[in-house]
Amino acid sequence: MTRTTPAERRRLESLEARALEQHQLARLNALLDRILPDNEYYATKLSDVQRPLRSLEELTALPFTFKEGLMGSRHPGEVTANLTYPPAQYIRWHQTSGTRGRPLVVLDTADDWEWWLDCWQYVLDAADANERDCVLMAFSFGPFIGFWSAYDAAARRGCMVVPGGGMKTFARLELLRASRASIVCCTPSYALHLAEVGAQRQIDVGELGVRMLVLSGEPGGSIPATRAAIERAWRARVLDHAGATEVGPWGHGDAAGRGLHVIESEFIAEFLSVATGGPAGEGELAELVLTTLGRAGCPVIRYRTGDLVRPVWQHEAVNRFVLLDGGVLGRTDDMLIIRGVNVFPSAIEQIVRSFPEVLEYRMIAYKHEAMDQLRLEIEDRLEQPRRVAEELYLRLGLKIEVKGVPPGTLPRFEGKGKRFVDER
């Protein structure tokens, strides 16, 4: 596995569209040569494909990959179906979080793991991380991949890396103060929770010297109101990041906080229009489809992520990789249609987080006479849920029931927040 240099990454980010396509096509054909015919899963799916592919347009004729297909008929705890090599060649064992269906176990070879770390260098470039930084990993070190690759990538970069697993929130704050960490990696929910617990213990997280929070696991890092709340509490910058156990670390926030760049030197991104099912146009709501270019041991080709995004190619950023306006907006299975209006949990979060007095919230979707309905519970220091309901009506054109609950009664989250409860 060849490691990219900062100069090479800057060169790749600045490629014109045609040059980027040629780079991707060469990487894709090289990957297919490495995995076929040994990868039985893709040898079967791609048995009729003529190689080498002559253009990326030919990629669109290949079948999609779905998470359910990677699981097949396997039982929980069994590994994914798309392994290329015998199990003895793999050194990393992780599983998906299981928030949507049963967990999927994914393995990586040593070369694959180096590829993970190389993808993460794009994220660390965006965070301006260097050997003078101390990075605190504020997450539990379990089988969910979380920030495991970030840990190794930051260490490879020369940063001091501090593990924060297996600790209570107050203990993590004390560790943060003792280590003088300048970068914190966690979920958006946990960044807010750290600030909340700090305030309860008379610790102002904004005075701890953190300059950057790298956030992942939820859309919050690209939701303006959530991002602003975190930056205000910490007096630090926020950098969004996106990845998935079965795909890899595929995106990072842009400098202006407008959304996420897909790391197109390592992934081919396609966008399926929600309205038509065909290729999406500029700014159109679409499902993100990804193909890995450097993960031979556990590749995914045309993987339907289920993430809803709005691709923007015509943007002014120095980084020419496609920009996902607003980051990941939601999931295909989270979208609600309430009285004819499409509603995403991220849109609700943007409105709720614009009220600094609201400490926590929860959305509950349910059916009433075959129609989708939504109820919102909030912890509101002002105890005035009506004003939130009025803002939801003003911004979304929908009357949504908003109920106040006592402070501290709604759950807090260290990992991915589970604020959307679907009872439909």
C-alpha cells in the first residue's frame, strides 16, 4: 500500500473532472484485477462484465450492492459475504453499530487498514492536524469502528493520541484538561453532552484549549444550528466527517462548513435521484452510492448507502471533489411524508437546535389513520414548547405536536444519537 503525501493529496483534490475520472477508472480496473475471481461474492455478481472497463459509464451497468446482500443468509456474528481472501489474511474485526437491523461483521487486511489510514489523512489535512497536536478520542473502544482508524491515522501523522474509552463523561473532561488536548474526536451529540456536564461541574469547555472538534456518526456536524451550538460552547471549530464500517472513511467537511466533500480519489460517488431513480442533477435530493477503490480485502461496488444528500459540483472551494450541500441530510428509511410534505430528522434538528434553551429532544413518528404523524418531546429550560411548535409551523408549514418534558429525562448519547423513534 503506497502512502499518499500531502502534496499528492492536494494534487488529487485539484484535478479537473476528466483527469479525476481517468484516475478513478484506472483505480477501479486495478481493484477488479485484484479481487477477481478470488472474491466469490463479486465473481458471481460481475460474471458477465467485460474487463477492463473502458469508461466510468460502464460502471453504471453493474449491479448495485445492498447491505442485506452482504449479510446474505448469515447469522449475527458471522462475517460479511464480500471477503476476497481466506480469514487468516485479515487483522481487523469490526461490526456495524446495529442501529438499523442486525450488526454486520467486517474484516480488513493489513493493506486495507493502511488504506483506511490514508483516507483519514484527508480528514486530518482539513483539520490542520500536525505533530504538535494532542488528540483525545472521546468514544468507547468497542467493536463498532467509531474512531479506531482515526486513532491510528493521527498517531501515524505524529500527533499525541489520548484514548478516552471506558470512562464516565466527567472523567473524560478531567482527562481532557490533564492532557491539554487540542483536537477532540466524538459524535455531535457527545460534544454537546460534554459541554452540558462541564457546565454542571463548573467546567467551561471553551477554556480547555480545544481548537478543533472532528465529529462523526450523525449529521450534526453539517447542520448549521447544531454546528453553531457546539462551536459556541467549545469556542472551537467543528469539522464534519462521514464514514461507514462496510465502506470506509469517505468524506470530510469543507472549510466553510457548507457540507461534506466525498474523497473522490478513493471512492467513486454516484447519486440516484429520489424523484426519478436516475442520475441526480446539481443540488437534487439523491441517495449516495459508493464504490471503494483501495479496499481489496472487503470491497464494495456500487453500494447503496441509504444516505440522502444534495450533490454540488459547481462550487467555489479549492477542493474540487463533489460537495454534499448540508452533509448527510437523512436516511432513505427516515424520510417522513406528513400531510404531503417531505420531512427529514435533520430539518427538525436544525430548527430545535436554534433554541439554545432546549437541552435535548426526541422525535416520535407514528401512524394515525394510515397517515404519518410526528410528535416532538423537548427539555426546555423556558418551559415554553409552544414557541418551538410555532417555529416548526413557520419553517416547515406543518403543525407538529411539541411536548415539554422535565430536564434530564431524555437519554444522552456517547455514540450515535437515537433521537428518532419510529413507531410506524
